[in-house]
Amino acid sequence: MSPPAGGLILSHFLSFPENNFMSKKIVKKSIEVGGRTLSLEVGRFAEQASAAVLARYGDTMVLATVTASSRETTLDYFPLSVEYVERLYAGGRIKGSRWVKREGRPSDDAVLAGRVIDRSIRPLFPKSYKHDVQVIITVLSVDGENDPDVMGLVATSAAIAISPIPWNGPVSGVRMGYVHADPPGGEAGGNEGTLIVNPRISEQAISDFDFVVASNKDKVVMLEGGFCETPEETVEGAITMAKDANKKIIGCIEELVEEVGKTKVTAPAATETEELKAKIVKDYKKEMESAFAKKAEKEFGGDEVIALAKTIAEAYGKDYTQKAIEEALDALFKKQVRDNILTKEKRFDGRKIDEIRPISAEVGLLPRTHGSACFARGQTQVLTVATLGTPSLEQLIESPTGEESKRYIHHYSMPPYSVGETGRVGTPSRREIGHGALAERALLSVIPAEDEFPYTIRLVSEVMSSNGSTSMASTCASTLALMDAGVPIKEPVAGISIGLMSDKKKFVLLTDIMGIEDFAGDMDFKVAGTKNGITAIQLDMKIDGLSDEIIEGTFERAKVARLKILEKMLSVLAAPRKSLSQYAPKVQVVKIPVEKIGEVIGPGGKMIRNIIATTGATVDVEDDGSVMISGVDQAAVQKAVDWVTGLTREVAVDEEFEGEVKRILPFGAFVEILPGKEGMVHVSQMSTGYVNKPEEVVKIGQKVHVRVMEVDDMHRINLSMLFGEDAKKVPQRERREPSFRPRGRGPRRF
């Protein structure tokens, strides 16, 4: 029997090796990292990109592609874009929405991963290279144990290294963890613990920090991490171990480059403007100094410089363009800032190199919010507002590994007016997402656990004015806003940014950098923490890396500054307020046995709806028996708490209660002894004498003192109004089952 035509065509196609994708040369290099094999593969995918590398670690796989445009850009900055693309199929998931199944805008985690990669590779491109470069990292497979983001960084570094794009790499990145040696449930053993390279996700759950370190063979180029009040020396030890692991990975990348690397394009020589700069200094020195002084007053200042450039361009005629003059003035300004600091240790605003700008703070500014604080350091001013909500308002996040929830959320907004400019307002920028995440990470370790403080917490930092390190100002303002809201944080947190000016001979560290010192300098090293240790780090570089000496000096300088700022903050508000705002929801958690959940909910939800309607509180019952009760009115919340507690409480024989008569039947009365829980007093137990009918002794709404005689196997409660000697005078009568049995199926619970 002959094969189908399609089979003939396919076999014919496969008979020509030049048409068979399997005939491609695939080059693979592997190395052992953290007890697992990391492999880098070239030649399988994306052959039309400038370069593409497939990285695998366990069953986690990412594809990094890099592509450069053929033409130079006209922009005055290097147009590098890094996109980190998460696909839900990587974890075998389909989007939960009924209507939209395609992935939409990048998640915040994807944006943050892209920023980490961007900040690790950007400083190593030649400043004169002006072609558009686009890096796209696609997550293809996740195994739930190995993070794809650091693999994306390694794959990106390898892809750029083998591409023809000029670059001073390669670099590598690893994630560091720190796990205490103490047994579960044991007391903490000080700072004794184990550093782990690329901890598995299960290990990250018990790690004291989540720390990504990117470096070349000798220097650190990027740091990003959150910590649990970790001492500086422990963080330095993690950096040292990470650098050793990165050296091994870089060696693997270099082997790949040696085998499949393409010849690098020569970057054009930097445009020489020395003649123009010398001419401007000679002809316009006084005007230039005046314009520079104005420029230094704002983070994004420069109107005076642009006006001066226009004047100079008109005077010089066609010899120089205004753009060339603006570039020359910008270079002269940065050189002046750097020279003053490196040679004289003189800063534009007159401060010493280790001096913090004047600090001020206020709390409780907004009358109807749950907590608010304004923190200012020099011209940088941030207002943070804290909002408290019920646990049900936590944020659900969909990722390839599944759904996760967040009960502490920090958002950051920097509108154009904060730097005296006009601009776009709307969707948060990648920078805003990154700064919000940094401030969130800085406070995460001091947020109380849910069982201690059962609230969802949202912070929003509004940047009112910006001139250097708004993210660290947001951290300080957020601490005060949380304390103003009455959140019992474990320790107050403050943050500071340390800058760097360096040349081949020396370096100078700058405490609390302004905008001009950031733009003219070599780094922006943000460190946040408590009096006990570090809670967050973020390092942005403009040079090829930091030595161990600079990192150690930065930590020392940041610690001193952090303690000074904390002292100023605590002089405004020394501790969290004892009570929440009257406008904040009041939340209480009641833990009930799982088998009692049905009693709280009631048939068809009748009981829980009654509780909500009667008290005005919100009641949410979890599968583990946790009952979240919330409301703005504390009295309503307490009434609902008492109701739920009463419904689920086990009463004992001979317990006495002050109850209210709720119903009267011919054979007795039903008395509510606890909120939502009733028992029956038979007529024979109402008096020592004969009672013809219950109405002779009790009436609806009457308060009566009762004693529990019996709780039967159907949880029905029999009560008596007789006590002491009186209780013995009348023998207990047998219960008449028909009197207790309701119509329909199943027992009735009282």
C-alpha cells in the first residue's frame, strides 16, 4: 500500500539536508552552578537576530535575543531597550480570565526583571555607539524551582558577547540566599547561617534575603536585593561568594564566544569637542558659571543653559550647531561638578561629602486617610499615604508558576511637576514601577504578620518635588505613614543614596546625592535599613564596576547616614499610634474548628447573612476555619465576633448564663444563652411549683438566669431555671422527642 501524498512530500523534503532545520549546527556549553547544570546553547532558535542564546537550568529555559539596528539613531542617548516576556504556557497554565486568554501588559515582576538585566548590561556599551539595541528575553519553561530571571541575565550577557555589537562584557548574575542553621521552630542562633548560590524557590521561602548580584570578572556592576535587617558584613560576604560564582559562568560564556563569537563592530570614536569647549570657556566663562549655578538648583534644570547655548550659537554663526554647543556645555558642567569634588571635595550646594541635606517631616496631614506622612530632604519631598483594608482585598498575581497573593503593596508616582516640567501622565513608567518595588522591599521585612495584624496594606508615595533619591525619601515617608496609621511595624526603616566620583587615581563617596551629582557621577547606590541592619539595596552604575573597597566604604557611609535620618524621623513620631484611624476598617480574626464552619454559615448561608445584616459587619469564612470580621464600626465588629464565637462555643453541663427568651412554645421556652446559640427550658424546669403554660413564668424578651442541664448527642441544649436545692425538688422528665423534632429531614440545631 503506497503512503499518502503528504508522506511522500515530507520524505522528499527531508532528503535534502540543506532544507532540514535539524542540520543546523548547535553549540552547547555547560557548567555546574549551585549543584545544578547551567547550559548555554546557540543555533537552535532565532537565527535572524544579531545573536540568540537558549539557557537551561533544571527544567527552566529562557531564550535571550539581541538585535541591533543597521542605522545610527539621532537621539542624544543610547537607545537600549530590554523586554522580559513571561508566557503562561511556560508553567502549563492558561490565563484565568474567561474573556482574554492572551497575555497582556507585562506584570510588575516582568518589568523588574527587565530592569535588573538592563542595569547590568547598559554601563558596558561604548558611549559613542548610537545604534538601537533591543534585547528580548522570553521565558519558555519554568519548573517551579529555578528562577528564570537570573537565567535571562546570563543568557543576555552570552548573546551580546557572541554578537557583533561592541560591548565591554561579558557579565554574569546569580541570586544569593541566606538560610539559618537553626532547626524549624528553634530560637534564632544570631547571624549564623549558610549562604546559598541560586537558591531553589523552596529555599527562598526560608531565606533571610533575596539578592541578585551581577559582576564581571573583577567588579560588581549591579546589585538588587531585599533583606531581613541583615548586617553589612553578611551582605558583603554574599557579594564575594556571588562574584566567585559569576567568574565560573563568565568562563563558560567566554568558551562560547571563542567557538561561535562574531567579529565585533568598531564603535566610532567619541566626538572631540575640546576646541569648542575651550572657546566657550574663554568667551563666556561668567555667563556659563551663572547658568551652571541655576542648573544645579533643579534635578532636571537646564533652561538657562539652553538659552546660553542659543546665544552662543547665534554669536558663532555657522561654525557650530546649537546641539553641539549644548553638548559641550553639558560636558563642561559635568566636568566642573566632578573636578570640584575630586580635587577640592567641594559640592555645588556647599555640603561636606558625608553631609545630609536638611530634613523635615510631618505626619497626619490628610484628615480622612488612614495614615499620611510627608518627608523632605533638601528639595526632594515625598508624601506617602497608607490605606488599610480587609484581608480579602489582597492582590492576586498570575504568573507561569501559578497565582500568588500580596497583602502589602507599595505604589510610587512621580508626576512631571515634581521636576518643574510638563509630560505624560497615566500608565506608570518602568522607573515608577521599579522605585515603588524598591520602597516596598525596604519595608517588607518589618511589616507585621497577618495573624498579628490582619489587614491588607497599600502605600502610595506621591513625589512632590525631586532632586535626588526619591525612592529613599519614599521609604522614609512610608515608615512614618505606617506608624501614623497605627500599623505595628517591627522597626522603623530609613534609606539613603550614596554617590561616587572617581578617576584612575582616586574615588570620593558622596552621601545623599542631588540630581546633578547623580547625572555627573559614577553610581547611585541606595541602601535602606533599620538600626539593626539592611532591608534593601539597589545599585545603578555608569562605569564598568565597583571594587570591594568602594562597596565596603558605601555600606559604612550609608549606615551612619541611616541612623541620623532615623533619629530625625523618630523625633516626629516615636512609635506606631496605639489605635487605628476612625475611618479605617476594624478587623478581627476568629479561629473556629473546621467542623463548625457549617454552623456559622447556616443552611443556604442563612446564618452568615443574618449576622451581616444584623451587625453591619463583613464576615468572611476561610476553609481552614479562619473567620475574618471587619467593619468601620468597632461595636458592630465586636457584636459579630461575639455572635460567631457564641455559635461555635461548646457549652458544658452546669454552666450558667444570663439569657434572653426568644420563643415560647406550649411545652417550654427557647432562651438565647450566647449570640446565635439557643437552649430550651422545659416548663417543668421553670419553677418548683406546677406551671400550666410557659407564659405564666416568662415572656419574650425577658432576661432569665439559666443553667445547662444537658447537651445531647445531637448538640441540643436543655436548660433549667432551677438552682441549688430547688434543682433537686423536681426530677428531670424524659424529653419528648416529637416536641424537639422539626418537620423535614435532619436534626435541628439550637
